[in-house]
Amino acid sequence: MRSTIKPSYIGLATMVLTFIVTVAHAADPLPSWNEGTAKSAIIQFVGRVTKVDSPDYLAASERVATFDNDGTLWSEHPAYFQLLFAMGRVKALAPKHPEWKTTQPFKAVLEGDMKTLAASGEKGLLTLVMATHAGMTPEEFRKVVDQWLSTARHPKFKRPYTDLVFQPMLEVLDYLRANGFKTFIVSGGGVEFMRAFAEGVYGVPPEQVIGSSIKTKFEMKNGIPELVRQPDLNFIDDKDGKPIGINQYIGRRPIAAFGNSDGDLQMLQYTTIPRDKEDTVPRLGLIVHHTDAEREYAYDHNTPFGKLDKALDEAPKRDWVVVDMKKDWKVIYPWQK
Amino acid sequence: MRSTIKPSYIGLATMVLTFIVTVAHAADPLPSWNEGTAKSAIIQFVGRVTKVDSPDYLAASERVATFDNDGTLWSEHPAYFQLLFAMGRVKALAPKHPEWKTTQPFKAVLEGDMKTLAASGEKGLLTLVMATHAGMTPEEFRKVVDQWLSTARHPKFKRPYTDLVFQPMLEVLDYLRANGFKTFIVSGGGVEFMRAFAEGVYGVPPEQVIGSSIKTKFEMKNGIPELVRQPDLNFIDDKDGKPIGINQYIGRRPIAAFGNSDGDLQMLQYTTIPRDKEDTVPRLGLIVHHTDAEREYAYDHNTPFGKLDKALDEAPKRDWVVVDMKKDWKVIYPWQK
């Protein structure tokens, strides 16, 4: 049987969908946000680029939004969760590595000496990542992460780490997607670590997760093609690396960027600063400011994890929205609803 | 005004859409393909993974298909089109580079000495790419490519290069997308070169184009954030690089891969070889065999551009579909319809 699509049916479907979308928009899209400038700024921005009669209307293909992960979509204290994962791996693998008892930064991990570990800096953290994240296939690594996510508990909240995602930000992700945005994660975290939960927890599929990575090697093992993760750095998706990663993976400048630390400064600049005087595309830059010591953590200028200093100073000049967690968010985590 | 979505409207929209999709499916989805084993294999594969009552049904998120570009989606003779672009750039930039008159491989380009150019191998080609593709922002590079695409003409067909895309493959791209597949380009070609036309010509958005790349550097220029393309190789998306790139950018193993040369061998292996005995996911590997000297070109084992040797030998063992262009395709290019 051969036939063609009847335009009238497409028209009908479009009408029905338009109606649904209109009704959906009328409900509060951000119920966990208190009324205020932050909430208004998000809703006004989305209206400007999506309302067909808006002078700033943009086609859906241009609606690209990027989100940092640690500290923006989930907590990052007392330390980046991936670092806590790596420390757990060091402890699990230690029996096979007697040399770690006397080698830094492994010794610090095994002795729970966070001060020495923090002092080992980026190089120390990378050493841990290489030792614990490489030497296996992506599928094997995924299983290790899944296992950790299902068993490890956060020291303060005694809950799985994936419970510590920010309910208000989940609403922003949903709201943007409901308005035709494509949402990407652009984070200093390891791409394959984040992919283990990004789809289930954030609704962000693996191909929209951009992160730091180590190299992989293609091998035929007993006739089966496998990739093997190498102890060799491929890309650091932090600071300058964020706009670089955005261009490399997405190939389009975002119109909205969400971050919480100086690691997001260049992404915020790249997303929001107009290219020239003719460039009047609406853009949204947003910083999550951790101000709630009771319900989460309070930190900014002085912290080894998620330092917010330059970006906070630059926010007023750039019209970036600074979210005051304590004031702007009704709840922090989904289980507090 | 607050309201919620009425399930009944969603039900109605779903019904209308289902009807449209059903009617669309009944039409021949591949009208430029002659009836035969190649066409049947594609249609049977799509049916197996998309029919809800099929034992091999896969969720849309698993329907990832990857396509090589040169020789698979458009022609690649008398030379890769990007090489012809680079040669054009060398000629345009030559007045600023008097040293090129005596330096290879530039001398060969300026003298039209294709033999010496071919003999310069991968290193020579990379030298050309670095000299002609770097030193500008991605936006500036995009303009240069756009300009070339709108003015350059193919030596045999006297048409813009974007006219030389394969109509039967455009139909495969559309057919897969209409069936919930996400289509990616995974090509040895430069990612920013391909992004200049992939969305308009193939319907593949920039974030679904994976290719070779050079590094970029983030700079603030007079207060404006810019990326600047560096004469420094970042990634070669060919041979082993294809599965590596797929894992890095997509993070999911494809279930269908389309190629035409030995550069696609590892992508075809990675996509189609079951991981173990329990792995019964249907997979499609397809090779476009250039057999039509009259309507396009005929080549395989012996050619500097798009050599098809090992992959052709391996095809029967792996059950890869080998498309005989001359026999299987009613037309080659869209303007021949």
C-alpha cells in the first residue's frame, strides 16, 4: 500500500500539540523556586526566546543550554563526589597495590588524611583518577560506577549521592526542554562517570554530556572489539576548557549557561557576552551561590571544591543571575518536597 | 492562570501522530533504491528494532546510527572535497606566503602537481590543513567554507560540491530519523568543515557531527571571548579513531554504521560484532561500494581516496550489506531525480 501524508492531519496534530504546550506553560514551571529576581529572570528569558510573537524569538535549534554539574546540578561538598568515588576505589584496590602505603597521594587516601590530599592539588587528583579510572573498558567502568552509586552514602546526608541533586535545577532542566531547548552538561567531572547517572537523574542522554576524559585505545580481544581506558589524560573540561569543549562537542554557542564556580567563568563569558553591537540575542548566565549552611553548605571565595571568586565579582557587570540558595530555593533536594 | 495538562489531549495528539507515522511508513521509504538485498536488509533491520511487537524492539534512545561522510554521504573523487578546499585556500593565500613556491606540499598544490601531492601522504595533507584551517575563529572559518561551498564547482560535474550528496543515502537518513533513530556523522573529515553544511544538506545538527579536529584556544579579544583555531592536531577521527570518537562524543554503541572504506572498518566492527553470546541486539553494517564509473566513480582496492580493501574482504564474514551503486541505486544525486 502506498500513500502520502495528508497535510490536514499534520495541521490537526500541530494544533493539538500547540494547545498542550500552551496549557503546560500556564502552570508554574518552577514550583521549588521562591518568587524573586532569579525565578523571574529565568522565566522571562525563556519567554523572550520562545514566544512566536517575541522580537527575540529563536528557532529551537538555537536553544542550547549548558550546565555545569558539581555544585550546579548536585552538591560538591565535603569534596567532589567523583573524588570520593576515586578514594573508595583506592581503598578497594589497595590490597593489589602494596606500594600505595608509602606513595602519595595514595597514602593520604588510605590514611584519611584529607589535608595532605588537598595539598596534592590537581596533579594529585589526576594521579588518583588515572590509577582508579583506567585499565578497563567503558562498560566495565560503568559497572564500577553503578555499583558505587547504589551503595555509597554521603557523609552528611547518609543518602546515595544521586539523591543530592538540586530539585530546583531539575525543574529548570525540564522547563527548558519543555520549551524546545537542548540541555547539555559541560563539567570538569569525568564524562564517563557522569554518563552513568545523567540520563536517569537529569534526563540528559550520554551524547549531551561533555566532561573531562582520559584516552581510550581500540583493541580486538579474542575477536571482540573493545575500547580500553588508558592512564593518559585526553581533555580537561574546566575553565578555558569549557568553551573549547562546547565548540568541539556542540559546535554552537549556547544562549544559556548555568554554573557555580570560577571553573564556569569562561563558559559564562562565552555564552553571554555579545560578539558585537549587532548581537542582540538574549542570553542567560546563572550562578548558583551556596549560601545555605544548614540545608546544604555555605561557601564561595575560600574552598578547595567549587571556589567562587572571580565569577561572583564579575556577575553584576555581566547581568548574571546569582541564585541565593537559602533565599531562592524552597527545597534543595527532591526528597525534601 | 494555573492549569495542568489534560491526559485526553495528549491521547488525541498521540493518536493523530501515530496515524501519520503509520501512513508514512506504508509509503516506500527508499524510493531511489532498486529492489534487492541491500534495500530489503535496511528495511528489515528498521522493522526489527522499531515494531513494538518485535522480539528485537529497542527503545528510541538505543537507536543510534553513524555515517561516514566522504564516499558514504557524498562523493570523494577526484580527491576528498576538503582537500580540494584546502588547495583552493593555498592558492588564495599564496600571495602572502612567497615561501610556498619552494616548499612542499604547497609547491605541488600551486603547480597542480597531484602526483607529488599524493606522495606527500597523510603528513602532507595535515600540513596543508594546518596552514589553511588555523589562525582564525570558528565563525571566520565557517564563512570561508560557506564562501567556497557557494562558489567552487566539482571538476567532473561542474556543480557545487553539496550537489554531490547521494540521494539514496539522504533517504536512509530520513527513514532512520522518521523511525526514532538519532543520526550521527562520524568521519575523518574536519568537524568544522562538515558542520558548515551537515545541517542544511543532511539534516544532521552540529552536535551530531563527529570528525577530525585541530585544537582551539580561548582568548579575550578587546573584551570579547573568542576561540582561535590552532595549527595543532587535536583528534583524527579515522580507523581506530572512529570507535574512540563514538565513545567519546556519543557514549553509546551504535546499532547501525554506514561506511565505504577501510577507514570505516573499526567503526563497522565496533558496531556490529556481538559482545558475547547473550548479545543478540540486531545490528546493521553497510558499505557503499563505488561501482559506477559512468554516473559517479568506480574504485575500491586501489585508490588514494577511499580505499576499500580489508573492509570489503571482511564484509561477507560479518554479514555487512555491500551496496553496489550501479545496481542498487536508481539515481546517485538529488538533481537526477
